[in-house]
Amino acid sequence: MLKQVLQAIETAVGPVNMAELSRQLGIERTALDGMIAYWVRKGRLQDDQAAEMTCAPAAAHCGPTCTGATTCAFVAKMPKSYSVPRE
């Protein structure tokens, strides 16, 4: 089942909707999230938000009081997305 999840993401053209993938593969959403986390840990997939979510403490709106990207009011929350790392 792990390989099916990886293959579905690798062969997808464009973004993969996790709810739809869960339905197509007949996997509970929480189980699918765990399987994707496994492939992220193994380096076969990358979490795009983790790679892009950075905070600029010197930015004019935050300055030295920046709380970080995970709690910053100026960082939009986007749906999770994963991609295959380029080698």
C-alpha cells in the first residue's frame, strides 16, 4: 500500500487532493497522512510547505518581535502539498 501511495503522487499531473486520493485507494485519511509522512522521512517526497515556510524577522511588519512562521498572522495557511524532490 505504501508503494501505491508513492506511485500515485509520483505519476500525478498537478496537485493531488488528499481526500480524493484517500477515497481512490480506499485508505483512511489519517492512515494516508502517516504513509505520506513515511515517504517524507525517507526522502522520496518533500513537504512543500515546510520548504517554503520561512519567516523574515527583519521584516517591517514584525521586526525583532517576530513569533515565527507557524504563528505569524501574516503567513497564510495553505493546503498541504507534497512533491517528488528533484535530484
